[in-house]
Amino acid sequence: MKKNIFFIFVAYIWTKTLLGLTFHPFSTIREVTRRPVLLPVIFSPLIGLLTLFVLGRLAALLISVYGLSRELIALMLSAALISIFFWQLLLIYLLASFLIALWRR
């Protein structure tokens, strides 16, 4: 298989699983526990948080914003931080509960 075809395939599976985690996390986590190769996709929100912090620091160095714009940007970033953090906690909780149920069988 050529490298670019493999990259497209991996990107498709990653995106499909991320969309599943977004819209129906319960059934997608159940599928991920059956196929452990998809396990890194569960930690995508953590990767997103790290990217958000890095880009925020770079933007703070390059762009100076004052007044109401600064408060709106802070509100948007804090809302994104909280929502992504709780989404990651939900995914970890669902993964742990499915793995515990799988081990009890």
C-alpha cells in the first residue's frame, strides 16, 4: 500500500472515530474496546488541549489585544478548555467502565 493511500485511510478512520466520539460516545467507546488499535483516538481531546495551550502562548507573544476583545478571547478559550476537559473525562470514564466490564467476564 502506498504511503499517501495509507495516510488517507488512517485520516479517514481517525476522523470517523472522532465524529463518533463527539455525537455518540457510548457506542464508539464500545467499538474501541473491541478494536484496541483505535485506543489513541480516545486521547485526542488531550492532544487538542495541549495544542490549544501552545497556540495560545504563541498568539500571546505575537498579538497584543486589549479591552473587550481580550475578555471575549479569554471567555472563548476558557469555555473551550472546560468543555474539552470534561469531554476527555467522560471518554476516560466510559473507557474504564467498559474495560472493567470486559475483564469481569
